[in-house]
Amino acid sequence: MTNPRMDGFRNRVGGLAFGGDYNPEQWDPDVWREDVRLMRQAGVNVVSLGVFAWASLEPEPGRYEFGWMDEVMDLLHDNGIAVDLATPTAAPPVWLTHLHPEVFPIMADGEPFGFGNRLHYDPSSPIYRRYAADITTRLAERYSFHPALVMWHISNEYGPTAYNEASSVNFRHWLKRRYGDLGTLNEAWTTRFWSQVYTDWDQIEVPDIPRAWMNPSRILDFKRFTSDALLECYVAERDIVRSFRDDIPVMTNFMRFYRNADYWKWAPEEDVAALDIYPDPARPDSHVSAAFQFDLFRSLKGGQPWMLMEQAASAVSQWKLNVVKEPGRMRLGSLQAVSRGADSVMFFQWRAGRGGQERFHSAMLPHSGPGSRTFGEVTALGREVELLAAVAGTTARAEVAVLFDWNGWWGLEEVGGLPRNDFSYADTVMRHYTPLWEHHYAVDVVSPRGDLAPYKVLIVPNAYLIDDHGVEAITAFAHAGGTVVMSFFSGVVDECNRVRPDGYPGAFRHLIGAKIDEYWPARPGERFTVRFAHGRTASADWWREDVHLETGTALATYADGLLEGRAAVIANAYGSGRVVYFATLLEEAAFGAMLLGQVEAAGVENRFGDVPAHVECSVRQDAQHEYLFLLNHDAERGAAVRLPGGGRDLLTGTPATGEVTLPPLGAVVIQRALQASQAA
Ligand code: GAL
């Protein structure tokens, strides 16, 4: 499905977008002129302007200063640089918080957030919303038809969770819409437990500051509500800018593994999904987690290209130790995003600030200026991004999907009272994704409401909480011939966080072909041995389940402990499909091998089976061409990769056939014409 607004954006930009956050309000006009000269030198074609500029645009209530922005917009346009114009509402000015201290979010510790940071607003505050709407309207009035404008960037990284009175009022409205009447709410929240029955809507508040056990259904709804309250803020500003002009794409920027906003609900409200990502160069596996995020962002809007909205040119400044990106690492990470569907390479930020909290955050143009290593690499990357223009608008295809669900995440990590309370959803998802990444399988990410029809294999990591719709979709997928790989503690509770009836795992008992009598989390340090059919053994820890097989069979059993001889991994034929269920945490190598075995058995294509794990391989395509990206993440070892056919190396402009050699941290992008049959 194409989006005419994004088609327009691509035509204007002429390929992939390249640029970053630009904060001219922090600099003198002389610097602006040097900026645009150097931007042109670096190949910048888009900047995100005005992200936190509210105080510079409206220094006093109702007094606007647009002169500087007029000048900057004109200057950028005259130099062929387009503008992704931000509404500045992520950082309310101090006068607003003085006039109306109630806009400050009350934090989980009961204290107002205070001034001096950013995101200091309660998303439910009508006052905040009124002022945000006003500045958005002023900007839209003034710049909607400015020739530099190519995109609206609404606010920045929506995030605050607020425990204010205004939030309680809005929470009640939200609950009324969800449940209709109090009886249904009381039932959904199991309020007879500990005598929590509500008899009037006004008795309902946002959950108290978490000092003790809270009702787990109320917490879950508060998480959903918080995401929706933030989304209301986004939609309100989006609708304002759209009311002036409807053909400009509108987006906001998201974060990696971010728990406070359900991006599946947000993405349909945007023209493009956009990600800010800061992989830690000190962590050897951060590019694998980045790959997952990139696949998620491509999937958020059903395979449409997404935007890499922010990344660091080198070091960040928010961690205790901020390691630089070694030469070549920034280029590789940028190409990695493009390889997985990004139509842009953008940074935070263009010019490194002299002061402020992020003065040591790297930039496209660092403190050491245009002669620096980083600026050299940025300029070289800008040229390469231009060479990849043909990739813009293309997408990727996958036969394997990983289920990713914010509701399930909240259920596992936010509510407490589980058999064990140290689940990490991000870790479990990465445990399932990593073997697929290492073996170069293309992967999409799906929500429980997503379309599962295109896939041969569905991976379901620890789906403790899943709604009926998700249960039906997964069950129907297996029934129709799909392979489901599911891990323990899945299908346990419904969307209200109530244990499903008739024994565990209530939702998936027939699917996995077994009943689970009890969940047996391991004691600290406890390990088990698991034996496979051919006599091989592997170790397991952290979790076991007291499994009673029904239609399922054991692929592996415990070789020791109280569950000796009982199933640890189950296979079950279901309809025309197959389900494999891991009832324990198998050691990584054994788990990866079994997961990959299922993927292979399901007949999933793997064109890069022989390529070493450190060379990431992915494909984008459109009706005429495919683009093979080969990225060597190893800083010491080179690699030789046999190409599946001839093509043209887009970065060197030379023909590519047979074998290509990648130096350490090297990358190639091969364009190949598709036969009509392959393009279908
Ligand atoms: C992002 C944010 C930017 C900048 C960047 C680097 O989260 O949107 O404004 O702060 O991180 O820390």
C-alpha cells in the first residue's frame, strides 16, 4: 500500500533523506550560513528544525518570534535543503509552568517533575493541550505553504507517565469508553479481591504511587491509558497541521524497546514510522538488537519504508561511559538501517552544542569542526546515501514473523505477582530473534492483530498475556498449516490479566497438546539436564513447567530432578500445522538449533545459508529490482561472500558477480534485476 504523502516526500527529497536535528536557535546567524555551506558539502537534504524551540518561538505567552525561523527556513530552502518542521511541544517554556504549575507531571514518587529537563508535561492536562495546540496552530499558519516544508515532526519522543488529577479525570473517561458501566469494570478488574469494588466512577483514580501491591488489571489499564493519552496529544497536533494542508506527511519519533507507548496503535496515525536509535558501541551485540528494531519499524506500517530519524555520529552522552563509534561503525549502522527498510539516515544532531545537557553528544559536525574524523565520515556517507537513491520506497519480504505485543510486555513486567518477577520481554524477544539474525533469515515483526497469512513460521516469545483475538489468530495460523514456535508461560491470562480457565495454558492447551499443572520457576543457581530423542543432552535453567502431555509428544525430557522423564520441549500436530513449545529455558545453543530446525523444516527460504554470522545479509526489493545488502560487523575479520547471481555494486558502480570480498566493517549493496516471476 503506498502513501501519496510519502511518495511526495520521496520525490521532493529525490531518494533517501540525509540530515539531522538542526537547532539554529542556539547559534548566531553567521553560524547558520556556515551550517548550510557545510550541509551542502555533506550532502544533507533534510533537517528536523525546531524540535525543542518553544521558548525561542514564544518567549512570553502570546508573544511570538518567528523572524529567526523565517530566515532559517528561507536559507535552507535557498540551499536546496528541505525541512521536517517540528512542533516544539516536548519542552514547554518556563513561563507556562509558572503560570500553570499543574502542567508538570506528578511522577511515580509523588513529586512534580519540575523544570530544567524536557518532557515536563502531563499529557492529560487540558492547559498543556491548549497551549500546545496554540503554538502548533501558529506554526502551521505560518509555514504550511513554505516551499522548504516536506514533513511535520510532531513533538519528540512522547513519553511521560503522569499521576496528576487531570490524568485521573482523563483515565475515568477512558475507562468509561472501554467498559461502558461500572459492573463490567469491576468484573474486569476482579475488584471483589481485597474489597476494591467501585460504586461511582469518581472513586477511580490513576493507580497510587506504586508503594505496594496494586490491582494488576488496573495497572495494565493505566499503561494502556497512558499510551492512549499521549497518542491523543499527537493526534490533536497532527490534525491541526493537516487542517492547513493535507499533502504533507506527519510523524513523530519513537524509541527502541520503549514500553510506555503501544506503537502498533500509534503507527496507523502516522504517515511514516520513525525511530531514534543509539546502539551502544561498547556492546558487541548492539547491532543485533538494532536489527530487531529496524525489522519492527519496517513492520509497524505493514512493510512500508520507515525513517531512521536519529542516531549518533559517534558517542552519545547519556551513559556513564560513552564510547566512540570506531571508524566505519557509523557508516555500517546507517547502511544496516537502510538494508532493513529505512528511507533515511538522520542524526541527532547537525552541530554539536557548546552547552546544555548534551554538549558532549557527538554530531555530524563535531566541536572539532569540518576537519574532524567524524565530519569526514559523515560527508563520505552522504555521498553513498546519494548512490542508494534507487533503494528508496522498496521493501523487504519475510516468511518468519516474531510476535511482539505491548500488552504482553506490560503483563510480564509491570504488574507483579507472577511466579517469578524478573522477566525481561526485550531479552526473551532477542533470544528468539538472534539465531534467526545469525543465520540471515528475513524476519517481520507482528502484533496479535497483524495479518499472519504471509508467514510460514510464527515465533511467540513468552506471551503470558494475550487477548482472545490474538489467541484465535495464532490458533488459526497453525490450523491452516503454519509452524508456531512458542516459549513457556504463554497464553496464561486474558486481556484483563485474569487467569484463563481450565488449567494452564488456558489459551493454548489444545495448540500445544498439553496441560500444565504448575509453573516451577527455578531456584537461584538451579540447573537441569534435558535429553533429546537422539540421546544428546543440553542444560536448562530459570523455569520449568509440570507438563502433562495430551495430544503432544516430547521432543526432549528432563534427565534429572523432580520432573525427570517428563516433557521439557513439546511438539504437537495441530490442523495442518505444527507447534513446538519450549517449557523451559534451554541453553542458548540448543535453543537456537531447535528453533532453526523448525524454520528449516517449515521450508523457509534461506539464500545466505553459507555466509558467516558476522556478515549481515538482507534484501530490499520492488517490482523490478532487488538490493542485496552485505554488512560485515566484524572489526578484525574480512569475509568472502558468494553472490546468488550477478548485479551491480551500487556503492562502487561496478558490475558484481561471483564472489565479493568484504574488509572488516565493510559493506556492499548489489542491485539485481528481477525476473517477472521473482517480482510477483
Ligand atoms: C533522543 C532525543 C534527542 C537527543 C538524543 C540524544 O532521545 O530525541 O533530542 O536527546 O536522544 O541523546
